[in-house]
Amino acid sequence: MMRTDIRFEDKRLARVRVGFLPLTDCAPLAVACHLGLDRLNGLLLEPVRQPSWSALRDRLQAGQLEAAHALYGMACGMQLGLGGPQCDMALLLTLNRNGQGISLSPALADAWKSGESLAGIAHRLGRPLRLAHTFPTGTHAMWLYYWLAAQGLHPLRDVRCVVIPPPQMGAAMRERVLDGFCAGEPWHAVNEEQGCSRLVADSASIWPDHPEKALLCRGELAERQPQLAGALIETLLLACHWLDQAENQEQAAAWLAGEDWLGVPARLILRHWQAHPLQAAPLRFFDDGRVNPPRPADALWFARQFRRWGLWQGDGEVEIAQALCRTDLYRQAAERCGVAELDGHGYASRLMDGQTWPPAGLAMPKSGANSAFAH
């Protein structure tokens, strides 16, 4: 049950600038603002739309943003110092699972769906495939790399991968600069309607119920202002709970359609949010609490993928993942807003190449476990 009392002793609202990119999965932030969940928790959220993930990263590190709707992989990359200065981060909450995808041009999508291999398509074209993702250490890069590797293509040798912000991918497809891309919704739906691409795989077919976006802040903020960090977790956790009620999706899409958020028609936002033929698992924001704990094992997966592709060769990834995921703050905030902790330490998913994550025998501390709203 949602709590409606303001828990800050000081009734003045704490202004918090939260960066986001225009994607369907920024919905928890939009919902928190429209429902006033921030003010119920003593906050005044100021959503700040960003042009790219690199801009969001830089402004978060510089203190121009207090928190962000961020790529899970980007959080790990910042913690490791990949692609920029190392900065201790605090991953407070998993905002969603699933909901991303890979699209190809219509002709290539038809060829792939008819059974032609990606290597065969590239051979016929007489050149490597040109594919885009959204950030070098982001989730979309890792989904794309994993998908390619599972089909026998090395993503850094056999394919030309580039970084493009999601809203710009449609123009690149229309100009035939790209053969395909991996990004979040609603950009697959938008580009499908414009006839320049077609969805061929959703991210849940790569890793069912994978972590996607996170509520992220600098480690310094979490240490010095744990009450503020806790209020952020409570606010977005309640928004995630509201979002997973099917009857609320149309209202959420209407809010996201506004120019300050995504600026695309609500029907396109809902197109892949709701059931889709290629959907291995739906976009989930809460799922009885299974979505939201910041699990160190999830962060460890990204660190090991970075190692796999030569992006990082350091040591101590288990300890780094533990430090990044603030399970202590999550547990405290979840308890305050009525989330009952359950034992979900043994969860595992089977990825598209047959690998299981977490692997059997992986020694990780008990995180926040799976949770469900108390009745």
C-alpha cells in the first residue's frame, strides 16, 4: 500500500535534478512527478532531459545533476573509470527489466527472419554490417555484442559498431548510414512506423528479465545524504509499483507523449510496451518487487562482459559490484514504504547462448532479495 505521509522532519522540499533520456523506461520519473510522489517524500524532482548518455554521465559526475535514470552498464563503467574519469557511484534502485530491442532495415530483417545468417547477409552485401548502439559501456552495446557473438560474429572485428543517441537512429537508417541498431523503446516503434527499420529481437530473448535502467547518484551524495538517497528510492519504487498495474499504462503513455518527455504519440509508446509477437518477456517496472533490488550479481555481469570485450582488465570485480549496489539503502527505503523482503537469492536466468546467470556457485552477498508490497 502506498504511504502518503511526508517523512522528512523538515517540511521544506529538497530540490533534486534528475537526468533522463527520452525513452519509455524513464516512465517512473514521469509518474513520480505527475502523481506528486516526490512531494509526498519531501522532494521536488526536477526532470532534466539529456541529449545523450555521454552528456548525462558528464553532468552527473560534475554535480550538475544529483541523480539520473541511467543505463545499468553505464553505472558500472563509471565505477570502473571506463571512457572517462573514475567516479564512485551509488546504484540505488533497478528501475526496469527488459523493454529494449534490435532492429534491422526492412530488407535485412526479412532476410534474417527467412533464415539467412547475419554472416551470410554481410557476405552478400560485400561489407561488414553497420550497427549502432547508444553508449560504449551501456546496456545496448552489451545486448548487441552478446546477440552477435551468439550467432558467430565478433562484434569488434566482424561488424562496424558506432554510437548514436536513440532519437537520431531513425535519420541514420533513412540515410542508409546504418543497417540496424540496438536501443530502447519507443524508437523501434517510431522507426517501424516510418518504414526504415523492423524489430528482429527483443532484449529479453537475449537475457530474460535482464536489468536495464537504474536510479543512479554519485557515491558521495549517498554517503553524505543517505536520507535524501532513501527518499529518492522510495519515490521511484512507488512509481514502479504504480506503473506495473496494467490499467495505468495508457495514462503513463499519455504523460510520456508530452514534449518535455518523449514527444512521440502515446500509441507508439504503447506499441511495444504491451504484447508484441517478438516479446520474450514484457517491460517490467515492479513485478511484485522482483525488478527493483540493486543486485551485485547484475553489476558483476556487466563487469565480466567488459572484460570479455577487452574494455577492462582490472581486478576485484566482485568487490566493485558490491560497492556500487547500495543494497543497504534499498532495504531501508523499501521497508519504510511497505515492501516486504523475501528470499530471492537463488534467482537465475538462461541466456540465449545457453549460459546461466548467475552461474551456479557464484559467491555473492545476499542483496535486497526479491520483494513484494506488503498487504
